[in-house]
Amino acid sequence: MSDTTPVKEGAAVTQATLVKKAAPKSDYKPADVSPQRRVQRTFAVRLWSIRHSRLLEWFYSRFADAFLLLHPLWKGIGYGRVEAPVKFVEKRVKGFMFDCRMCGQCVLSSTGMSCPMNCPKQLRNGPCGGVRANGNCEVEPDMPCVWVKAWEGSRNMVHGDKILTVQKPVDQSLRETSAWLRVTAQAAAARETAQNPGASA
Ligand code: SF4
């Protein structure tokens, strides 16, 4: 039996059918992203975070300081041991606020609080040439380009010009690790080096 039986007059029409019919026929549609699923995604929280990038920049700065203050605790327990519980929290908090993909090398502070890993091409240094006239992504037509949003978010931030810093390619070996702990460990090491410049010689 065929799936293409015409819908009878008065028969119930599903939301999926309506969305499919309404979708522009010329738009490229990735095989794994249905028009219905794209419409269901509103990006509301992600866009809220970008609109409040200045507040989040201030908050993250305090949060990073607090994490650094706890360095003796992390070191005492062992960074390896606290990795799993910290990652559990980080993944959920940043997943909710930024649609974080846990790349392990967070650049939110340099990208207007817009996570570049949400770019379907995972570009870390600006948009591709395919941004639509309405500022949306060429691959996911209903999603605002993460780099257009990154620029908007960066304009609200005190250190927004960090968006001009060229980012290194993603180190895939750091995926699913805690960026919070990595940044803390690196800051602690830099502080110790500054306090004892001869120790590392
Ligand atoms: S840059 Fe990486 S760690 Fe930061 S929010 Fe995006 S995926 Fe998560």
C-alpha cells in the first residue's frame, strides 16, 4: 500500500503535514533535519543568552575567579576525580543556556556568548559565505547564523573585541571534557609561574 494516499476532505491534517506544505520548496533541506523539527526549535534560551552577553560576561568572570579560589580543593581531590561531576553540571547548565556541544575549549567569552559549535560547519572564526539575507544559516534556514548573533552579542560586551582573536582549530581529543576545570588549572599554573618565575626554569 502506498503512503501517498490523498488526504480526504475533512480528514484530520497533522501539524507535520502543514509545516511540510508551508516550507519553501527552494530551500535546501538537510536529510536529518525535518521542516517540522526545525520549526519546533525556537532557540529562545540561546538567543536570550546572547542578548544578555554583558551580564553573562560579568557573571562568568566572577564564576571563574571563584573556581580558581577553589583550586587547592580541586588539586587536593584530584582534577581527574572531580572531572566527572563538574562535567555533569557544566554540560547541563551550558547545554540549557547556550546549546553547548561540550567541545572542551570554550570560546563563549570571545564569541558574544554564541556557541560556534552550533554552526553546522562548526566554524570557529567567523561565518561562511552562505549567510542568508535575513541573517539565517544556509544549512538550517530557520536558525539565525551563530556568527551573526556572535557579532551582535560581542557588541554588548566589555571585552567584545576578543571576537577578532583568531581561534585555533578544535582539538577533538578534548571533546566531552570540562572547559571550566581546564581554564582553572591553566590559570592556576600561570599564577604559580608568575609568583615563582625561577621555578619553571
Ligand atoms: S564553545 Fe565549546 S564548551 Fe563553549 S559552549 Fe560551545 S561547545 Fe560548549
